[in-house]
Amino acid sequence: MSTTPGAEDQPRTITEVTRREIIDHFIAGSIVWSGRLEEGDFLGRLYDLTRLPSDDYRFKNAAGDIWKHRVVNHDWPDDWIFHDGRFNLLRCPDDEFLRFLCETVHPVVRPDTDRARALVADLNQMLVTDGWELFERKQISGRPVFAAHQIGGRVDVFDEPTGWPKVDRQMGEVRQRLREASNEEQFQAVGLLCREALISLAQAVYVAANHPTLDGVAASNTDAKRMLEAFIAVEFAGGANEEARSYAKASLRLALALQHDRTADFKTAALCAEATVSVVNLVGVISGARTPAVRTD
């Protein structure tokens, strides 16, 4: 089982041989994959644990049984993550596997820069056989943040996570669906996923008491348009923010306009995805979930 629908059918360039070698490296070296974070906190940066099932009948989701068996009782082995079918690190899509590896060396997880770089060097020795490597994409507080690309191609696998797991997961699915889409229905599905991502984003940042709606009508829990317009108007207020406010509003309007296009093609879907990414990044910067240097290419 994987966290990505249809993952078993997706091509993987990082082989099981390489993945097992990397997993063995963590186990043999007693490398704590979650670093200084509790394992639930680490995984919560990558997955929505409340949506993954529990393996313990006493709990509703993965968050509950991870807490029970790794914090309270500590009766799961330290390497449980590598064999848990819910995360399926042996057979999940390349981007999921690489994102997990990059998170193990993130400054929040592993603040010792020398140790992080040493682990990256070891991982790259194994990944290179399949044409991948981790590279320093930017720095946070003087510490490196790593991403992944195919050697020679410099194709980035993912942007730095926002810290909103649901938004990150949905945007990851938008990128995956856009790469795979080939017909009108699949292109339209990209727009619908963008809609869900904007709703999740709005729910993460909108506070009714702080962000009055522009038309005075109370925003429902799924009214991304009213919530985000109100957020932008308040948080991007002032003459100094006029250009950023205009860009954010235009990106939001474009994303909303393209979401339900029943004649969608690649251009429409790609524009909708790009506009949605812009909104997520802009809101992330202003809310503190992203740093302004998140896109440094």
C-alpha cells in the first residue's frame, strides 16, 4: 500500500536493490531516520497521518498507533518505517522515496550540518547507480536544505514543504497527475485537485475574526475564494504590498477560473497548477510557512 493512488502502476527508476541498500545503511549504521523529532512529528511533515489507517484496532488512524507503539510503549522496532505497508518505501513512487530521504537531512530534523552532509554523501553513493542525487537547494539559518534531481537533467522532484501536510500532499498529487494526464477528463481532474489544495490552504490560514470577507458574507468551510481573498486583503495590505497583492489576487482568480474547465487540455491544466502553486507559495511566504528564497532556480 502507498500513500499515492495507483502507486504500484507508476514507473520507478530507483530500484528495489538500491532502496534496500539505503535502508540497510540506516539500520546498520543505527542512523535515527527521524533525527531529533519524534517519529510522528517527522512523518507528519510528509504525510497526513490522520488519513492513513491504524494497524491497531484501538485507534482510528496511523497517528494514534504510532504514538501508542513508539512513544508510550515503544514496542515497535526502530526500523519499523522501512517495512510498514502504509508508507511502502520499497515500492512507492520515486518522488515519495526521495522526499523521505531529503527530510532525514533537513535542518529541523538533523541540525548538525556536518552529519547531514556526511549522510547525504553516503546516500548519493547509492543513488548514483540509478541516476539520482541529493543536492543543496538553499539554506535556512545557515544550514543546507536538500532536494533531489536526476543527474544531468536537473529535474527537481519537489519544492520545500510548506509545513501544511495536507496542502503539500495535494500539491504533490497535482504534479503527479499533470505529468501523467493525457485526455480531457484527466486534465480536468488536475483542476479539481487544485481546487482541493486551495480549500486546504484557506482552511490552514484563514481566521474569521482577523480576515473579514470582502462582501461581508460569512465564508463556509470550503469557500476558498472568500477565505483567501480576505486573507490576501488583510495580510498583503498597504501600498508597499500593492504589487504582491495584485499578483496573489490574479493568481487566485486564474486558478479558480480554470478549475472547472470541461474542455481542459494540457495548457489549461498546467496554467491552473502553476497559478495554484503561486498562491500556495505567496500565502506561505506571508504566513511564515515558507521563506522568500524557496524558489531559487
